[in-house]
Amino acid sequence: MNTYKNFIDKKICEQIKNTMLGVSFPWFYRKNQTGKDSSFLNHVFFTEGRLNSNLYSLIEPLVKKLNPAKLINIRANLCLKRPMKSNWHSDFDNLKLTPKSRTAIYYVNTNNGYTIFKNKKIKSEANKMIVFNGNTKHKVKYQTDRDTRIVINFLYESI
């Protein structure tokens, strides 16, 4: 697992955050995030080999810096304040996994939530990116100090 603080230029980081927290950003309701745990809002930028959003250019600097060989899925998740954890999961649970399959999580805003791995917790800090093997089980500890926790998940194959 690799952790990158200050992943992109601060100005771009702020633009992503302000856009996603703005009143016109299109969020879509989802009943469950990881199984039968909790509802959330999401926005799918890329899926099934094609762009799915006219706002893809917003996250393009993140994609370019990740430098994937092949994109599989990119989605933003917005979780509302709640004192709970998600279920253990791998983001590739229902997808074809290869030795080059990677999951990357970009934290859009800072809050007291975190991502839990078997032996590690990663705090939700704005402009941090974590990259790990696609079959790595993890779960979310939702935030209780801010109304929202926004992350962008990237599923891809590395070069």
C-alpha cells in the first residue's frame, strides 16, 4: 500500500472539493454501499469502458497522476454523518481481478472518518491518495464531526 499526501496541486484540490460540495453537483442516491450497511450518494465518472459524466474533466488531473494502463471504474462517494462502519469488502469483488488490479482512494475533504485495513487505519485527510492491491479487504469508519465525507474511488489496472 502506498500513501501520498498533497497528491495534487492545492488549487486543483480546492476546485474538486468546492465543485463536489456545490449545490449543482449531481449526486445520486444508493441504498447500500457495501452489502446491506448504509445508504449514500454517489457520482459515477467512468464505468464499463466509457465516460459516464460530463464532469470527468474535474478529476482528470487525478487520473493523469495515477497513470493507469486501463481504467475500470471511477466513482465519487458522499457519506453523511453517522456513527457506524461499513462491511469488509474488496472493490473488485464482482469484477475480474488481475495481478495489476489496483484500487485508489482519494480523500476530497478532511474529517474524522477513516479507511480500515487489517493492520492499519488511514485518516480521511483532504488531498491524500492511497493505492493498494485490488483484492485488499477494507472498510469505512464513517465521520461524526462533519456533515459529509467525500472520497473518489478509482479501480484500474496499473502499467
